[in-house]
Amino acid sequence: MKIDFLKNNIVEIINKSDSKESTLQAICDFLKQEIDYYDWVGFYFKNGNKEELKLAQYSGEETEHTIIPFGKGICGQVAVSNKNFVVQDVKEQDNYISCGWKVKSEIVIPIFKNDENIGQIDIDSHTANPFTENDERLLEFVCQEVSDFI
């Protein structure tokens, strides 16, 4: 993983920003294109005052999971725990919402604004056990940059 290259490009995408939506979409498209085991990349944000997440921009196959209640699935658990969640094999998770038979692993990193969890980036992979500490560090960087931007 060329982490400096990826980080520099994320900063460039944000600096060229026209709108929140187009910037988030460009980040999703870039990460999916550049990291071969990132098969679905998306952002979820807290849905107003509701205890649920709402899907924003994403790159990959369509998903029926456009609303996720807090506590449900990996994303919903991150909304409650405020901690990174790396699942190297989704079959080993009891509280997992299946996004499709191809998904083998998932990583979710929260986005904080003024110390409040406002959303997250969610990555699905069709490969089991692909994620390393570099993925966590890169996605934490992306979430910090997104937080500063929005």
C-alpha cells in the first residue's frame, strides 16, 4: 500500500472540492480504484436526531442497507462504540448485516466532529483477511480529513 501517495491524493481531492457530495463520491471512487481489495467503499452519516445511520456517497454495487439502526451490524456497532471495527471474516460475526454473498471482510472507521461521532467510512472486501494496520491508519486519516472538510 502506497500510503503517502493515497494520503496526498485524498488531500488533493478535498482541496479541489466543489461540494460535500461530489468530494465524498470522489474519495469513494479513488479508494475503490486504487486498493484492489476495496470492493465497496461508502460513507454513512447519522440521520438527523434519529438513532440510525443513513447511506451517503458510495462506490461499488448497490446496497439495500441505506438506513442502519444504531447497534445493528458492523456500522451500527461502530455508531455506538465510537471505535474502529475490523472484521477479517464476516462469517465469524453474529451481529453482521450481509451486503451480499461476495463480501468476506469489512472495516469501519468512525468520523468525529467536535468529539461527536457523526458518521463513518465503511469498506467491504471480497477477500478474507485483507486488512492491516495500514488500512486503519489510512482510513483514520481519510476520516479526519473529511471531518475537517464538512
